[in-house]
Amino acid sequence: MIDQFFTALSLCLVILSFPYAIYNYRLLPNAIPVHVNIKGEIDQYGSKLFIFIFPVLLTAIFSLLKMIPKYDKYSKNYLLFKSEYNLFTVTVVSFISYVEFLFIELSKQQYDLLLYIMPGLGITLVISGFCVERSKMTQYFGCKNKWAYTSQENWTNFNFLGGLV
């Protein structure tokens, strides 16, 4: 049940990103901020068409994260941490949706983007670490090296440490 909720939430965020970008397109100036430096200062402007990158990126990432378990040679292992993998998916999609919102709002009014993006990035990293800690041996998800693939126990230990980091 929780897996279906995470998938539905992710899909809703992906779908809603399109009308959100379309609605805000007409409200934005012709040149909008497209890059912020490490100090939080806008250092590059571009066309307002840039906001459509977020819905396309969300669609691509969501689709990729849903396809990965089907093509992984350890595909059956995803069933062992399905809830965590779906939590990871909704977290990544939520973070990109949040960045889309911040960039559109930054285009309407000036504010320190880093002040708002860092808490979202922190939450994303903490949840991602939680999901990695609980992952089972896979080809595409988790912390991987040759030693981790030698046994499920090594995988678990390596990913526990990787999740903490």
C-alpha cells in the first residue's frame, strides 16, 4: 500500500510540474536566472523557456528510476527493499519539484536561493542514505565496489556505512 502511495505521489508531482511551468511561463520576465554561484548570487540569465527543463527532467528521472529494477540483473532483490526504493524515488522527484518551484519564484523576485535549497538537499541526502542502508545487492542502486559484490553480508556492511556517510 505504501509503495503505491509513493508511486502515485511521484507521478502526481511529475504530471503537475507541466501545468505549473506552463502557468508561470506567462508571468515570468523574458530573461530569468538559470544559475546561482556558491555565494547564492545569480551569475547567469537565460530564456524563460528554461523552466520547461524541470518537467522534462522529472519525467526522465521518474521513468528511469521505474525502469531500473526491471533491467537489473539482480531485479528480484528490489522486492526486498521495494518500499525504500520507492521512498528514494519520491524523494528525488520531490527535490527536483522543489528546485523547480524555487527557480520559478526566484525568477519573479530576488532572494537567496541557497538559503532555501540547502534544507531540501539535506533532507534528500538523509532519506537517500536511509534507503541505501537498507538496499540489497543490485547492479544500479546503492554503494558498490568489488568487495561489496562478494557476498550479501559485505554488501549490507558496505551500504550501511555508505548510507551513514
